[in-house]
Amino acid sequence: MQTKVFNAYRITHENGSIEDINALDLVQALENMEIPETESSVTQTFLVKKGIRTLVEDEPGEVIFTAVVAENGGGSIATPASGKIHVGDTLQFQAIPARNYEFVSWKLNGVEISNEETINFTMPALASGVDTAVFIATFRLAPVAWTTAVEPAEASTAGCIAFPTSGSSEANTETEFLAVAKEGFTFDHWEVNGESVSTNGLLQTTVTPLAEGESARIYKAVFRAE
């Protein structure tokens, strides 16, 4: 609660109606009339009493806000980037991950408030002395799904294998694949997207984010008949 000082005004309308209004000044009193000038014009205003002290509810504090993407990037925000609101007002934020990224969380002034991409957030009162709210959307590289395959097809039926057969890995981490040739075949090389990457049966590789057009990474073990 806070103390405010008002004046008491009596306003008379052309139709004979009288309004008693407490306001900071005459301008505010005229703005707060229940009967608008368009219905009945004001014929007289009278200051009844000046300097009335009274307790009133605190007005919601004004908050300056900004919405940004974390420094590591990985997406965008489809909402107003900045503005002014009051405590108790609701804001909607939407985070949009870029290709190969996934959304992690929203933070308000460093404190996590949600892990949903789209949120309707009611502005709370900030800490004493703080009047700026910074909303940060954080993203990270999404796991990379991969499978292994054997070429030619008849090599697979002959018992040649590429192991493991499928899974996912954190982007930019090291992973190993093993090609095993059975009798009658010899391992030749590993391929990724049609490009030879190694002639070693044990492929040690970095699982990089998916390229444009890739839905999953395919590591292909190529064998040749003896």
C-alpha cells in the first residue's frame, strides 16, 4: 500500500447530473467522469477539498524486457525482441531451433523458467533495484541419428556385417564402426554420402551435424568378392 494525495471535485453536467470525483487534478477528474462530454457537457467544476491523503494499492511496476538468443546461437525468437510491460502482464515467447539444433530452455535473468519452446509467461515482480527482464532462449546441437549398411547386397547375405547397425550420437563426438568380412569377401572401404572416408575396417570418425538434405547419417561398409 502507498499514500497518495487527491483533491475532491464536484462536476455538474448540462443534464443536471452531479459527479463527485477524487483525482490528482482537474484534468484527471474530467478524464474519470462516468458521464462523457458527448452525452452531457460539463457546465461547472468546483474544488470541494484539497490535499486528501488516502491509502491506495501499489501500481504494478513497469518492467523493460528484452528477448535474446544465447551466445552459442542455434535458433531464433519469433516474438517481440523488446518492450515495456507491467508486473502481472502476460508475454508469449516462441523459440525456433535452427537446422541441426534443438531447444533447451528459457531463462529470466539467469534463472530457468521453462523448457517449452512456446510459453505464456506472467511477469513477476523483479528483485529490488532491478527493472529490466532479460529472457534468453538456449539451444544445443541435436543428436545425430545414424545407420550402417553393407554393399553389395549379396555381401550382406554372405554374412558380412557393419556394427553397430543403428543409433544416435551427440553431434561432433567420436564414434567407432567395425566392418567384418566373411569367407569369400574382403572389406574395401567405408563410405559416407557416397564418398570414401576410410579403408580401415575399424572406422573411427567424428559424427558431424547432418548436411543439407540428410535425414540420417548412413555409414556404408563396402566389400568386394574375392
